[in-house]
Amino acid sequence: IKKVAADRLPIAPPVLYGGSVNPGNAAELIGQPHIDGLFIGRSAWQAEGYIDILKKASAAIAR
């Protein structure tokens, strides 16, 4: 997706993954080379779930 868009636009837009992001898979997803960020849906309905995802993704990025 990024390559196709970059071929047509002056910049490569970020690619956000938004398929069932949850505290159990956030760290693994954010570590993927072609994923620039996470689009958090249902897991963010409760603040605790959102905060848990942020903590796990932040820890994965810091590694």
C-alpha cells in the first residue's frame, strides 16, 4: 500500500494497522516493519484497554 501510494504522491503516507488491535497483539503488530502505527478501535472503548495497548506498544518500540 505504501509503495503504491508513494509512487503517486510526493510523500509516502504512514500505514496504520486497524484489524482487531488489542493488548495481546499490540506489541507484535507495532514491531512489524511495514506498519507505522495502530488504529485502535474497540479496545479503546474502555480507557484501561487503551492505556494497556499504549504501554505495550511503547515498550516494544523502546526495544
